[in-house]
Amino acid sequence: MRRKLVVGNWKMNGSRPANAELLAALVAARPFGCDVAVCVPFVFLGETAAQLAGSDLRWGAQDVSAQAEGAYTGEVSAAMLHECGCRYAIVGHSERRAYHAESDELVAAKAQAALGRGVTPIVCVGETLEQRDAGQTEAVVKRQLSAVIHTLAHCAAEMVVAYEPVWAIGTGRTATPEQAQAVHAVLRAQLQAATGHADRMRILYGGSVKADNARALFAMPDIDGGLIGGASLKAADFIAICRAGG
Ligand code: PGA
């Protein structure tokens, strides 16, 4: 039985006072009965670590450099994330693929850099509405995942995968539990063929997960938790979603 994982993706939101309040509420609401983490903007990692240290809540980043160190202005390395106590780094989020032109190969290199420093990559895959309407969903997510599987090779079973249909992110339009489950099953079969250990790998669903739809999504056999954007910014909503994972 895989333990569920619920991860908040704050994106470019937050402020010191708001974060302190949100994190204090999360700490006070434990235990959840599932693993819970927040992926925060880089500049807030130190304070997040300080506030969550000693709790069973984990934290992480929303991106990581593929490079180890050196003249890469603006980049943050996996070693730095490790030093800040990060358990996770999101890689290949559709917003980065779209706005920063991140290729499947770059996403794979970032996942490898993270794992190399003991930071678990949460690898995002997902199709656009056009791709879904053209019947390409399976081909797109398989292509995105296969680049990472190929690069991570024998370590591939260590990653977390997040299926996030682009048309469901921030739109209020969630995939139905059945739609999501169908893609998760495809991804798990692909992971099983590559690693032989897909039964212990976690595949999260992301895209307009809210307090009122989380339970039905998490009840699906291949949905092992969620990557939560907007609803992770409100303590009551995020806590309700975490409880749905318990
Ligand atoms: P959303 O974002 O929950 O606001 O749709 C999810 C994500 O982008 O990770």
C-alpha cells in the first residue's frame, strides 16, 4: 500500500507574514495520515525550513538547475536545495515548459541533478487541451516521462511523478477521477516496464484539486496524492485536502 503524498505548489505567491501564518496552521493541524510537503519560492526556503523543522512536514523547491555549480546567473543548484533541507524539487512544471521553453531533455537533466543530491524530483507531465482533443494525451505524457526514465536509468524508481493536464491547471476545470485514473494507469505501466518497481512509486494528480474533489480523486487506485496549486495557499483548504489523503 503506497502512502499518499500531498504537495503544495505555492508558485510565485507568498510573503513572510502570510507564509508564517499558513505554515503555523499546517503544523497545528497535524497529523494528517499522509505525507505532506510544501514547495515554496527559493527565497522562502530558509524560513520554511526553520518553521517546519522538527515536524513531519517536508519542504521543497519549484525548480532546480541542471548544472552542479558555476557561472549560471539566477540558477539554484541541487546541492543548495539539499543544504536547505529540501526533500523535493518540482521539475518540468507545465508553466516552466511553456514560459521558459524547458525541453524534455532539460527536465530530465534537472531530475538527475536533484536525485544526485538526494532531493526527490517531482516530475510533471501533462497534455494541453489541443493535444487531448487530438487524441494525443497518451503519446505526450509517455514521451515526457520516457526522457526522464532514460536519463535516470536505474534510479528512475526514486522519482515522484505528477500528472497535470495543462487544461486543468488554475482553470477550475478538474479532470474527472476516471480521466485522471486512465492516464495514471498508463504512466504506472510505463514505470513498471522501466523499473520493475512501479508498485512503490507515487504518481500525483494536479490541476484544480480542491477540498471538495480531492477525496474522489485520491480514491482512484493509481492516484497517490496531489500536487496542489491555488488551494495550497489557503490553510483551511489545504488542510482539508491533506485530510482527504489520510
Ligand atoms: P492548481 O495548480 O491546483 O492551481 O490548478 C496545480 C499546479 O500547477 O501544480
